[in-house]
Amino acid sequence: MGWQRPSEPTIPTVWYTFQAKDPDNGDQLATYRVEDLTEDRYDDMVRHYTENFVKDEPLSENKQLFQDELSMAEITGFWQWCFEQKMTIVCYKEGSDEIVGANLLHVKQADDNASWDMIQSKKIHDIIAINEYMTDQCSIFKNHNVDRYLTAYGLAINHRYRGRGIATEILKARIPLCRAFGIRVTATNFTAIGSQKAAEKVGFKSDLEVTYDDFAKMGPRYAFPGIKSKSLNLMSLIIE
């Protein structure tokens, strides 16, 4: 069945608060909070990722997922699957229900038997292949001696709020979240230099980095010609 979130802490729990510039008030500081995604915002979150992730994240943008009906239907279904594990976090500005940013989170266990057989889109299979290459080459379970860890499938910031360090702050929220559930490590394949730099600021360390040029040498399945990023970086953070 995979990992199941315990009934406590309840949803929504506020995991982290911070201050950053407010785009609606002359760039004065506003207070933001990062909390659990609630079921009543699932449809809004699908729109958020459609508008702020698919055309911007390097792998999805390169494969032009937004132009392919099958790919969009399948990636939307995948997002919904992530929501159901009840670990996705969302950022709001105090006094507003606008989604500022979000991180699709998932607790991965050593005994998981994930299968992607239901995916029909070749574009998505190519994205899965390059990500699974990283996790196969560098086992977080073995390297960190854990039987589960918190991973992620997309960090998306609303265009209006970019350039304010909000991605870094959302990543920081993983620390109290992991502590609450006794998770000792969080790790992610960061696809873009911006998210990699944000992770570094939080304390994530590189476990394995492979350039997209080197991936292309491995064959067509791993090639992303013209991709707007340098490398794929599997980075982890030990939770003290």
C-alpha cells in the first residue's frame, strides 16, 4: 500500500512562515505561510501547475508536454495521485487565498513497487527514464541507510511571486515536515539551476549530478536536444 500519512498532525498544519517582498504593495515585506494542501484546493493546484510548471520546468518544457493532450491528461492524473498522499505543501500570502507556490511531495519507501506501465505518453516515459536513471545510480536508501525518504515531483512558483526567494523558503518547510513524521532524509532530482541554487541555500548536498550533454551520449531515450538547463542534480538533505 505504500506509506500512509498518520492522522496527526492534522491537515492543514502550517509548517513554516517567513517574510518576503509583496508584489501587490510596492515590494514591502509581507508574511507568507507554507501549509498542507487541502482537498478543496486540488483543482486550483492542477491549474497552478499547468500555468506555472509545465511550460517552465526544463524537462517538461523541452518535451512540449503542454502541446500534447495525452501527456497533459497523464501528468494531471499523476499530480492528483501525489495530492492523495496528503504531503503536498502550498504557500499563501497572509490575507490571500492565491497560490504563491507549491511542492509536490511523496514519501518513498524501500519496499515500494512502483510501476509506470499505465503511462502511455512517450514524452512522459522519457522524463521518467532520466529521473529513474539518477535514483538507480545513486540509491538514497543505501547511501543514507534509511528505509524511506521524502522526495518531490515538482516545485512551482506563481509567476507573480518569482525573484523573491520563495522557492528557497518552501524548501525549508520540508525540515519541520520531515521531523513531524520521523523522516531522516529528503532528496530530489532538481532539473534547473534555479531550483538547484535554492536547494543549496537550504543545505542540500549533491549526491549525483549528470549534465544533459552527457545524458545525450547515452542514447536517444535520454536526449533532450536544446534543453534550457545544464544538468540534472540529485540532491539530499539530512534532517537533524
